[in-house]
Amino acid sequence: MHPLDSAELVADLTEPQRQATLVVDGPVLVLAGPGSGKTRVITRRIAHLVSIGVPAWQILAVTFTNKAAGEMRDRVEQLLPIDLPGRRGLTVATFHGFGARLLREHADAAGIDAGYSIYDSGDQKSAMKRALETAGLDPSNWSPGSVLGHVSNAKNALLSPEAFAAEASDFHARTISKAYTAYQRLLDKNHAVDFDDLLRHSARILKEDDGVRAALQERYRYVLIDEYQDTNHAQFVIANSIAGGHGNIFVVGDPDQSIYAWRGADVRNILDFEEHYPGATVIPLGQNFRSTGNIVHAAAGLIAHNRRRKHKELTTELEDGESIGIVRVADEHAEARHVVDHFKALATQGIPWGSMAILYRVNALSRVLEDQFRREGVPYVIARGTAFYDRKEIKDAMAYLRMLANAADDVAFRRIVNCPPRGIGESTIKRLEAVGAANGRSLDAICGDGALLEGIATRSRNAVVKFAAIVAEWRREIVAGDSTGFGDLVSRVLRESGLEKPESAWESEDERQRQANLGELVSAATDFVAPSLEASEDGTLPMALVLREYLESVALVSDADAIDSERGVVTLMTLHAAKGLEFHAVAMVGLEDGLLPHARARESEAELEEERRLCFVGMTRAERSLLMTCAGIRTVRGMRQPTIKSQFLDEVPEANCTRSDLGDGWADYRDEGDDDRRIELDDVEDGDSLSSAFRAGTVVRHQQFGTGVIASFSHRGKVHSVVVDFKAVGRKTLVLEYAKLQRIDF
């Protein structure tokens, strides 16, 4: 047996990291700044607990992404000797993953079916559309996405439909209440939960069921929470209910990186930790191992303008490195050119594309950047979450699998009953739904009962019966375990459903791509390992449980899990998606009032501080190079508008940045300028010199359209024309001989 030496375990840690690793009992708050090695501290602490005799199965570590959970689990495995007693049984999970496991084990206490489906965002919108119809609400007036946002907030606050209805005091709230009630009834009927339900039901049974709470408190004697600043009320209740029996709660986070209030995160959970746990040990980790001095000190100077925070000194032992570049350019096109040129220069120095990223506040800013990358032949990828599983053919295939796992899932069944087309039209589906509602049965059950299909046309009825027979055969295979593996089952479903087509039917490149994606799904299923299941003596696993666990693993994949910094392409993503990532070089674009900070922050100091935290997070993603840009003019809904630079740029300390203005003069231009600085067409003596007198970048005035900047000059014969970007009306093409333009010289 090889014991684990605690001294060796902490030998390469800083003193604050050692302190956080070696503390054992009681509440602990670790204030971990960017790049301060918090994952190292958490994993070393877990290893230390096991080394002093705490069985791993009594430790619960919770984080926010599957990627982070997997990394944490792997690091602990590497730290613990293979023959160390008590090393097995560690629970490392996301909050949603832990909630899903908890509800499977305590479904009766939660009042839900143990075979429940987890609805993704697409399923939720589909269900909400039907709920709005049921509630008599017009989806054109009540957007399903918007209503779901309100419902999500209610669930994160642990409000049931009944509790929400009791608090609804105005027309808007009462209308949301009607939709929430109809939506939840639909979920319950389909034996389904959404992501928020995973937390809401878990928090509810931990609060209300003494037996479940006591069992989990006894099971998990030590609770570790990563990214504590991102917890919402439901997650707070889950963590504190489990830790409440013993007080051994160890939370790691940074209030300065709390950027998810819009999805329910409550920064007060970490700011008020010492009030919840009097006498808690507080350990600041301020040394940044990731970024050079100018980046660390610039970010520290920015975030110091926030009032609601816990101060910690941000330091680094790395060299100062290059100054942060703060650049103002003419417009979004010049911004894209400048950023791409900057990255190309870094590439000539040997910096790989995969270690570069562009960050922005809103997705719409990516379009111009994408165009420039394509023109310059620079490889890039837009990071928008789990793109593979968002593709239609994959969502169709997953609906088949979900329907097999949960016969009550009408949303999944409705999606695939006529996909691909098999003669079961919308009118037939509505009749099936009516029969189901009248008999209290699911669509799947209705299709399998010929006696209930008599009112349906013969051709459609035959198609329904045939489809039901195929589904029943798949289910028999799952129960009997006839397949040689889970991948074989998925392959059969794709083939017999008609989603998978023979190569001779691949008529287009798009179809080839779709079929390639389905092939990749089979590969994913073949490679899938159910982490919580143990094989029987003959080496087999129950197919139904493997299917359920696979669907759960796909449903719980997060945005950050989809981002791979090892790929040889520049990554474009939102600032929110960049949380937890790091890149050698980062460019932050669109630092203008209304974008960052967002327009809604103008009326709220709390929201302004969150926007500043978002900027802080973006800056601290950079290891060696950071470029921050704003544009003098930006096109908004087709209109070119002058901008105001972000106040955050002025809050960056001068000692850590180099500022450049590559704009076109808009900032200095005054509408009421002196008339003697204006030159009209008649003042240009030589007609051949028009191209230089009215060249691109020249500021001009038009009697009707106001002031503008010439984008291009052209002529055909004796006719000379210019394309002008006007401040008020956008882009116009004008003939110089008739436009009566006045050129403004500075």
C-alpha cells in the first residue's frame, strides 16, 4: 500500500493554496481570482481528505460544466495511489447532473416518474407553444421564449405554479401564471422535467423530506462547491441543505466574476457567505498564474470601480509583458480588419490560431468579423454551444431515442411520428391528441391500440399502426437486450425509421452532411460508457438503463463543453461563453456604450457592476496579448450611427495600456463648423482631380441627408458618383454633378 504524503501533496502550492488544501472541518470560503489555481486547490483538498481517512464516497464536489467535472475527477484519480483505501465512490458532478441523479433515486419523494425525460431548450419551446394555446394565449403576443424566461426565474426561486399564482398581482404576472400552470401540466403529463425542474424538485425534497435530507447529510460529510458566485437560489438551497447537518462546506469562487444574474445567479450567495456561516475561514487566492503583469493590473484597476465586492490583491509573478492595446477605429469594418491583421501578425510569430479568441457582448457582432476572416483565409469557428446536437437530423434522432425511453413523452413522439414523412399528417396527429386527451393516454399508447383509431382514415390508420409496430419491436429489443451494443440499437433505429438513407439516395452535399452527422451519432453511441452503471457477471448492461443515461448525458452538455481551444482555428464567442477559458491572445470588440456596458445597465447600478464584471472576465481570459477595440460608427438595424466609447476603457489604468485612435475624424467633427472650411464641387477647378477631392474617408455635407463620410468614389464617362455613409440615414449613392455635396476640411 502506498500512503499519500500530505507534505508532498502541497509541496508545489503557494501558502494560501496550502492553507485551503489542508483545512479539514467547518465552513471555508476561498476567494479565487482569475488564473489563481482554484481547480488545483479543490482537487488537492479532496485528495488530502481521502489521505486522512475520509472515504471518497462521503465527498461531494459540484461544479457547473461537465468539462470541469471531468477534469476534476481525472486530477483526483491521478493524485490518489491505486491501492489507497477509501479512494472509490467520489461524487463529482454538475448541479444539474447531481439533481438528475438525486431525482432518479428519490422519484417517489419528488412526486415524478423515475423514467422521466429531460427537455432541452427546443423541447421546452415546443411544449410552451402548446401550453400557450391551451391557456388561450396568442403566441404572437406572448413569445414562448420570453414566457419561458419568466417561468425559469420562478422555478429558480422555488415557486411552484400554485405559489407563483398566489403572488401574481398584476395582469402580466397573472398571464404568466396561466402559461406556467399549463406548461407544468404538460410536462407532468409527459413525465418530463426541464433543466430548472432538476434543481427545483431536488431543492424541494431536500427542504421538505426529512428522511431524504438526513440520508444525504449522512452520505456526504464534505461538500465542495466550485464557481460559488454563479449559484442561484435553488442551488444555494441544495448545497446548504446537505451541508446543514455538519457544516463542512467548502466553497470556491470570485464575486468579481459573477456574470450570470440574467439566468438566476445571485452574487449575494458568496458575498453573504460569512453571514450564513459565522466563523467561516476566508482564504483569498490573488496570485494569477495565467496572465502577464499588465493584463492583471489593468483588470484589477477596472474591477476596483465596483462597490459590491470582496477585495483581494491581484498579483502575478510573471513579467509585465506587452501593454494592453486600446484602439478606436472608424467603423465595424475597420475594426474587423484591424483585429484580423493583429492576429495574422501574431501568427507570423508562431502563435497558433487555436490560442486566439475574439470576445463580444452580443452575437450580432460576429457577422462582420466572419466576413473578414473568410476574405483573409483565416480559419475560425463560432462557439455557440453544443452545435452537433442542435442540428435538425440529430434532434430528430434524439427524439426517437427519448420516445423509446419514455413512452409518455408526447413532445418527442409528435416530432418523429411523421419524420421522415410516412403519411401521418397534421390532421391525423390532432385527432390522435384528441383521442389521447379523452382517454387520458399518451400518443404512443393511442397508436398501439387499434380500437381507438377507428375514426381515422384507413390510409393514415395503417401508417400509424405500422409505425407503432416498429416502435414496439424496438422496445422489445431493449427489454430483451438482443443488440450486441448500444451503438447497434441506435444504428437500427436510424435505419428502420428512415432517417438514415442509402448512399445512392444522397442527392446533394447537404444530404451527405446530414448522413455524416447521423453516422457520427452512431459512433458517439458506440463509444458511450455509462459511468454510474456496473456490468453484470456476463459483462452486459441493461439496455434501458444505458439508453436513459446516454440521453441524460447529452441533455446536460453545456456551452463550455463544446469549446475546444486545441483546434487550429480562431474562436469567436460571447463574453459569457468565454467564462472559465483562457487564450494566449484575446481581442475584445465593440466596447461602446449600449454594447458593453449593455443599454439596460444605464438605469441600474447593480447591472452596470455586472457589466463591468463581464468586461473583467473577458480581460482575464488573455494570457499574453489583449486588444480592446471600439468603433466611431457602427451599423445598427441597417443604419450607421455614431457611438460613444465604453466608460470601461477609461477605467483601465494608463500605466498598463497603449491607446490609439485610428478613427476618421467623427469624434472631432462639429455640425456647426465654420463655413469657410467647406468646399463645394464648383470649387474644384480640375474635373480630373475629383477622385482626390472626394476620396474615401472625406467628410461631406448634403442639404437633405446631413453629414456623412465617403466610402468610395467611381466614375463612368462624364458622370462621377460617390457612396456616402450618412450619420442620419445610412448609406446612399449620389452623382456628384447633381448632389451639391460640400466637402468639410479639418
